[in-house]
Amino acid sequence: MEDHLVVLVLATGALGLAAPQLGVGLRGAVTPLLALLMLAVSLSFDLDTLREVLRRPHLQALATLLVYGPMSLVALGLAGLLFGAGELWVGMVLLGTLPTDVSSPLLVWIARGNVALATVSNAVNTALAPLVVPALFLFYTGVELAAPLGELAGELALVVLLPTVVGVAVRTRRPRQVASLEPALSATASVAYLALLLAVVGPNADLVLAAPTTVALVAVGAVALNVCGYLVAAATRPLLHRRGDRVAMLFTVSKKEFSIAAFVVFAGGLPAEVALPAVVYAVVQMLTSPVVARALARRQG
């Protein structure tokens, strides 16, 4: 699955456009799919590995600063450059304020990086999202998000924190048994990743096909933000002496959690177009991340 993930991502994206009803059917399964992905990845490291990461809190602080600082400012600049104002401008700004995508530890696993660091950074950024995202969004746009933050926090806990705790606990108690299942765990996480892509593309296929020019412009902004994410993370190389830490930072900074944007737009009564930049970014990062991860893994040998 890992070796052919790039091809599978392309095929899944095409399938989502050709048969959108498949993605529509999966839309209600996004939360359990994210939780399954997190559980599979969290089973790859034990409590001792987690403790080693927690003894270096400056790495999580750095990741959080980059995710919510430079990345939100880059998105703000791209929004003004590409859209000037309007719903897509709001959507691009919202995209920049989002935390790390839940799938980032999977890509770190494929790239043979520090999965525990990526998971902890993901958990910290996600835990802060109900407070930081509305505050940043209000600061940049002057628009107050009306989404129920308590409900968002509860859903994020179910998606990220609970599967992580369960996965690490099981790996710590049954290390040999879980280690023998790692190929199956990797395949499970990859299948969940592809299903999430289908759940993103399918429900938005009509919008993508009906307004290709608008989507292309949004895609330009999404690609630019994604590339800037890699560059911002790469700039921390002098601060990170371990290869695994650098790989974890790369995907932590460059990936954004699209499902939060969809939740905020729907719950807050914002126009549907506001979610479009996050949807397009989700597809862009799902295409670029496996390419980068496999290249890093091959370089590692």
C-alpha cells in the first residue's frame, strides 16, 4: 500500500469525481475513519518512546508556533493576493488558521520519521484548535465564529486523543504481538487515508466540475500554501539535529485538518464556498504528501 499510495491517491481522486455518490456515502464516516487512522499509527510506538518525546517540549512548542503563526500569515497573504475579498478570501484565511491534519503521523511513518513526535504535535495542535482557530479567525477577518466549540473539542478528543492513548497502551502491553501486525496496521491506515480522500472529493464533485476556473484559482493558492509549509518546516533544520524530528516537523507544519473547516462552516452558518479552499487543500496535500514521504523513505534507504 505504501509503495503504491501515490497512484492509489490519484485513482481515488478520479473515482470521487466520476462516482461522487461513493464519497457522499462516506461523508458520515469521516470521524471514525480519522480515529481508525490515528489508532493504527499510534500502535507503532510505546510509552517509553512517548516519554522520550515529552521530555523535549520545545519541539511541540516550535511545531505549534509554526502551524498557527507563519502558516496563517502566509494564507492571509495568499488570500489577499488571489481573492482580495469575499467568501473565498474568508475561506483561505480560515484554512491558514487550521491545526495539523490528523493524517500527518501516517506520512511521517511512511517517511520513516519520528511518529511519536508527529502524534504528540498533532494532539497538542488539535487540543488548542477550539481556542486558537476562532481567535485567529476573528483577528484576521473580524468575523466571530458561531460554531459550538464544546462540541468541536469533544469530537477532536474522540478522533485524536482517545485513539492515541489506546494505541500507545496496547503497544506498551503487547509489543511483540503488535509489532508483528505492523504491515497490516500500515495498510489499514493507508486505506483510511484513501477513504477520507474519497469522502472529501465525492460530496464536492459537482462544485469542482461546475466551476473549474474558480477551483483552479483556489488550487493555485492551495499548492502555494502547501509548498510554503514544506519550506517553513525545512527552515527549522538548524534547530533539529535528528532526521526523524525533521521529518515529523515537515508534515506537521505542511498539512491542515480540513474537517474542522467543514464543521465550522456548517455549524456557523457560513456560505458553503467558504469551505472550498480547505477542501481543495485537502486534495492537494493528499497528493503531495505521499510523494514527499516516499522520496524521504528512499533517501533513507
